[in-house]
Amino acid sequence: MEVNLRSTATLAADAVVIVNWDGEQHAAVAAALPSLYEAGEVSGKFLEFTLVHGLAGFDSKRVLIAGGGKKEKFTPVLLKKLVAAALRFLKGKNLKNFAVVLPAGFDGEASIAAAAEGLITGNWEPDALKTDRSADKTVETVTVVAALTPENTAALTRGIVLGEAENLTRDIAVEPPNVLNPLALAERARKMAAAEGLKIDVLDRHRMEQLGMGSLLCVAQGSAAPPALIVIEYRPAQAASADHIALIGKGVTFDTGGISIKPADGMEKMKYDMCGGAAVIGAMQAIARLKPSVAVTGIIPAVENMPGPASVRPSDIVKSFSGKTVEVLNTDAEGRLILIDAITYAKKLGATHMVDAATLTGAIAVALGPSASGVFTNNDALLGRWMAAAQVAGDSMWPMPLFDEYREQLKSVYADIQNIGTRWGGACTAAMFLKEFVEDTPWVHVDIAGTAWYDDAKPFLAKGPTAVPLGTFVQLVLDWK
């Protein structure tokens, strides 16, 4: 699908999308079809769509009146959802090309970027493995109507780059685990890195054994699929500072829970236990294209967590890459076991700041539901940067506590630390476990277990992976000074 920018609404498109505010009347609609307002058929409520034909003043055959909600509450983030939903609505009508007229006040760079991103992500579908796609409906061209300036053109490109990166993340995350095992995930990363000119290194089991990554490797013991530690490097032509940001994503390509096996109900969703890792791969693609002025390394520890004769057992004690020993009390608390060796490796590579994203705990979904990711940190300055980036990206985040008391739950009689606490505050004790290995490096941990996928389709996005927090990853790096 092509997305372009034009400065005129005089278009012979299949349809033109216009925004109607809640409580207001669009002048062109009110003049030509006042009955729509009189009958209450058009209210302007957010994501309300009314398709009309032959509206005076428009060259297109159809006009889609898109409800924008209250004008004073509208933002570029809502515009992104609105145009994505409009695309999915018109795509359902099998329309091939249309235009989006950005409303006054929402036609600047931020809005153009948001609109372009929403159009790309709204067009994504999760059906790549279906053999009969004859009924698929496709959109060929979308024109964003706004002033044609170099700044706006750059904003359009930025939005397209972000949208394509999010769709790459979804393409990876939606693949079934018999197709996407750890080595296949590494191959996806290699393909992206080669296309974007990024350096990539994939550590195999032997190299990780040599380094002493016993915590990561113990999770992979029960699977026939070998593990991989994927390391992708972006280095700017001219760095603005000596800072080096590590983006770390959990990459459990399927999680049965291991010996501490999960219930069968809902286990199929555990192919999404690598959404954090997929978001890092997508973010590195966007970073390579947008060229920020700070060094970034993406790290994805990739494993499959399976029960088997060689599986790690509850009560086993393993030695992490840091040298600290870990008592494994629950093999289903595996994400933290692979992340700590990735965190230590990031520090060995010279990372000055770290952000990890992981579908880590069901506890965070209990605490926050599907509306927000939980955020933990050891550094308020980095947290402030992260939250500011999240607001721009439109990723809902909520800071969570890391009180010293949570560490008390992780005391082990037999090892330096145990991998679970009590049932209370599970997301917090999981984050505290990671913090033990982060030590003093500024760090943010993002638990996306409640936000990584949609169980049902939304008007603006198909069912499946959301790509959270890719947008915040990229915005954080772009804002770095």
C-alpha cells in the first residue's frame, strides 16, 4: 500500500475521509445533507463512521464522515486510531484508494506522522498462513491531505517507517511456534539487519556455555529447539554523546511453563511470549531508517520453554552470567531467568542505559488490566524520559513500585536469590529479581503481559499482537540528547 501527501482535497478517489467533531456540524455535510444531523444519524462521536454518496463539493464518489469525538480532547494519538479505523472500514467495502483530509489544527507534523503510522498499521492482517486468500480486500493508495512542505514530507516518512516496523513486529509475533522457534527468530533478525545495514551477532548454545550463561541456558534445557542470544547493533555516523542504550526483549517463542506446566486453557497464547523480542527487532529496523544520534544495541534472549527429560526442575540451582546463583522454584518464571543473562551481557557490551520489555507476569495484567503496561525503574531521570516518549507514542504506561521489601521475598536459603516470591505483588517481585542483576545501571523494565496482544479485533487494529512498546522504544531514542 502506498501512502502519499498532497496539498489539495480535489481528488478523484474512491472515497474521501473527513472528520466531524462531537457536538459540531461539518460545514459541507450540513449544507448538503442537513437531514443527517436532524435525524441524529451523525453525532461526531469517536470512531462513528457514516458513508455517504455524491456529497456536493467533493470530487470523490463517496465521503466517509469520521467521528473525531470532542475536539478539545483530540490528539495525534487519537488521530492515528481514527484513520486506522477508517482504513479498515473502507477496506471492508473493497475500496482501493481514498484520501484523508486532516482537520484544521491537526494537520502539522505530529499529526501527519500519526496518520501515516495509523494507515500502515490499520492495513495489517494476521492471515499470512491462510492458503485461500482470494477473498482478501486490499487498499492500494491513501493520500493524506495537508500542506506539502519538506517538514511534512519528512513527518509522513517517519510515520510510515514506524508503521512498517510495527507490522514487522506483528508479522513475527503472530507466527506459530512450529514455524518460529529461537533459531527462526534469529534468522528473522538477520534478514532485517542485512536489509538495513546493521551489525548482528547470534550467540549459540556453545558460546553461551563458554560465557557461563547458566540462567538463560537452563530454560532451554527441555526443548529440542536450540537457544539463541540475538545482538543487533546500531551506531550513528556521529554520536551526540557517549551514551549507549540497550533495548532488551524477552524472546520465549513458546512457553508451556516447563515442569511447572501451565493449564491447557489459553496456552495457545504463549506463542506471544516473544512479543518483547519482536518489538526490539522492529524497533531496530525503525532506528536504522530514522538514524538517531545515539548508539543502540538490541538484545533478544530467545528460547523455547518445554517439559522434557532434561528440563530444569523446581529446586535446581543455576549460575547466572553475572556469577550469582539462582534457585529455580518455578520453571514458569522463566522470562526473568533469560533476561538477567541478557542484562549482564548488555552491561558487558558497555550499555549506559537499559530498557527491557517482556510479557513477564500475569500479575501485571491483574493489577492494570489490558489498558496499561507496568513500568519499573531504578532511575527517575530515565523513567521521566521513558514516560515522555510513551505519551508521544501513545503507549499507555503506569509506574509501579520497587520497594526494598520485595527483595525480602526473594531470599533463598541455598542460593544468592530465588526466582519467585509469594503470590502477592508478583509483578513487583519479578522486577526486583531483574534489578538484582541490573545493579546501578539506569534501567527501565516494562511488563507488557497485559498489553502485548488483543484477544479481539479493534476498529483500528486486527486481532493479535499490538507491537507495544515499539513506538516508545523508538521515540525514546529519537528524543535522546
